[in-house]
Amino acid sequence: MFVCGQTVYDDAHLGHAKNYIDFDIIARWLRHEGYKLTYVQNITDVEDKIIARAEERNIPAEGLAKLYEKRFLEDMEVLGVKQDIDMYPRTHDYIKEIAMQTQLLLDKGYAYLSDGDVYYDVDKFKDYTKLSGMKLGELTRHRIEAEEGKKKQYDFIIWKAAKPGEPNWKIKVTYKGKEIELDGRPGWHIEDTATTNAIFGPQYDIHGGATELIFPHHTNEIALAEAAFGKKPFVKYWLHTGVLNIKGQKMSKSLHNFITIRDALKKYDPEAIRFMVASSRYRSPMEYSDMLMKSAASKLNFLYASFGIFYNMKEVKEANTDSEALEIANKLEKDFSVAMNNDFDTPLSLSALWDAITKLRKLAEANKSIGKEAKSVAISKVLEFAKIFGIMEHDWYKEPISEEALEQIHAREELRKEKKFKEADEIRAELSKKGIALEDTEYGPVWYFEKRLKKSN
Ligand SMILES: [Zn+2]
């Protein structure tokens, strides 16, 4: 699997987090299902935006790219994404491969030279619009700049002559029988296909990226790869993730409406971000709001607290709840798998996990006891599936809450039912002194140890 990675010219934001967490969950699930997955995500470290930003700051483009690459990888590590990626190839390490592919395209007549630039001749590739389903005539309505030197407006750049001060490489190509030296840098689209051809060969299974990359980026990738290397289709499955919107608009650098991952992590645990992402289907757009983020954090608190109650349930030799607990674990496995195998339906698989944990909690709260074996099976099933989302990895659920505190929580609930709010609040204050926080959610009261989830308040 190859996923279009970050162009490293600034800090990554929550829109990027959604995209990479979506693919991380997909990768984890494929591996869980026994597929031998190699997951490659590139880092674009030679690109117009990097050059422009470096010029603004009056520093070398290479230095800027290195700085933001480092910060990006730190973010991905905290979000639990980096560990699942086998390889992060960088543009500047694949210049030789890009030159080779450029030569193949020139030889086969799919590319032409124009004043030090190399362009792709879109009219020569007859399946150009097969991914997007657009008509060739419609393409000009998209943001394609008519550049000097192009035969057609929708032709795109493969190799760009460098201006003074820009990162540049010298490559030799043969064009119309003459050897020519080109001094410049690769265009964006060819980087991915030259890289994946070097790593996977001319055909591989899954290519992922955000929906907005269907055209022109992935459309151009198909044209570049299939024309140069001759294998069709060069990708068997395309997976596209929906964008993250904020107040109805796409979260993006250019619209200045973004929240960086770093800022979000100051307030929220990385697991809360992963929970939020998993609560919507990867293909669907997601509408971000502080409410959504807070609600994800509070639901996660609820899962930790509920799982903690089951985790600390009394164990006995002869228990009458074993079959019930095992049934809950089996149902979790079945429902989770059915949902994930239906185009990675994470909202449904997340609700299977939710169901299992809340049912296990109820077993414990019914003052029943459980056998050691059944309990351990149920615990390991919950953790196995929570791991697909990358949640429940803290050991917060292990510390038991005291009987006394539990009784107080129940007593407070009864008082609230009787609308004795003043007395209920007194209990809440007492619990707070013991470090136990209470939150009233639509699922009932959630307690948690304040010191742990402080960030999610
Ligand atoms: Zn890409």
C-alpha cells in the first residue's frame, strides 16, 4: 500500500491527522486479517510550496523541508501512525529513478521538451480520465494554469527547469536523437510513480490519498505509470479519504482555518483524536468542531471507566457469568470483523466495541462474579480490537476504584433522579477530593481519575 504523504513546508493539521489515521486503521486491520502488508508513505521534500516558504523566510529550501519533516514525523509518532509505516521515501532520494521514467516517457512519445521543461502530452494517453470519470473538456475548468511551453492547457509538468537559488539536479536525457542536459527538479506527480516503481514494481495493490487528489494528482500518476512501465492497471484499489471540514469549509493551510496537530495535542490525548477519526467512515467528509472533539474525549473516558469496572471485577472459581462474558467477546469479534470487512466501516466496528465494553461493565455492576479464564478472554478480545483504532492503550483501566467511591457514585445518581441536586453536588465534591471526576454524559455518569485525563476537560 502506498499513501500520498506530506509536503513538508509547515506543521501538519487535524485534516492531515484524519487522513493518516484513516489509513493507519486500514493498515492495522489488513495486518490483523493476516495480509502481509508493506505500507509506504512518501515525503515530498522538493516542491513549489517548500521553495516559496523558504524564500519568504530567507532560508535554504532543504533546511526548511528537513525541519518540517522532523516535526511531521514527531506528530505521527505521538498519534501512533509512524510505527505502522514500513518506509518513508523522500523525493530527493529518487531523482535517478525520476530521470529514468522521464526518459521512458520521452522515448515512448508521451512527453515533450519545451525550453528546459518536460511536459506530459495528455492527448497521447487515451484513458486519462478513467479515475475521475471527467470529460477532457471539463478539465480546463479546474485550477490548471496555462503555462507557456505547454501544447495543451491540461498537459502537466514532469520536470521543471530550476530558477537560480532553487534546489536543482542535472540529469541527461536523449530527445529526438540528441543528448540534452536538464538542470532542474521533478514535478510533483512523477515523484510517486518513480518511487513506487522502484519499491513495488510496475503494479501494486492499494494506493491511498485524500479525495481531492483524484484529479489531477492520481489521474496524472496513472498516466505517468501506465505509459512508462506498461502495466495496467498500475494500482488495483484506489482508496480516497473524505476531507475534514471546519464550519463547512475544508480545513487547509490556504484558508487559514486549521488547528495544528501540535495545538490539538496540548488539549487532548492522542487517543481522543484517533477516537474522533474512527467515529466517521474514512470515505466520508467530517465536520470538525470543538464539540465533536470534546465528545470523542468524553466517550473515550466512558470506555476507560467502564472497562476498568469489568477489569477489576471479582474473580471466583465457579462463576455463572462465564458463558455470558464469552458470548459478549464472540459477538464483538464477529460484529467488528463484519463491519471492517465492509469497506472499513469504522463507525460500526467502533459501536461493536462500545457495546461489548458496556455489556461487560453491566455484568460487573450486577454484582456478579466471573471465572479467571473467561475474564481474561474477554479482556484480551477488547484490547485486540481497540488496538485497531489505537485506543485503550494506556493502562488507566487497571487501577480499581474503591467500593466506597462506587457506592457514592450510585447514591449520587439516585439523588439526581429524585432531583436532589444540592445533595448530589455535595457527593460530587467529596469524590473530587479523592481525585475522582464525574461527568454526566448521554450514556450516564462517567467517572475517571482526574489526574489522567486532565487534558480532555
Ligand atoms: Zn502523491
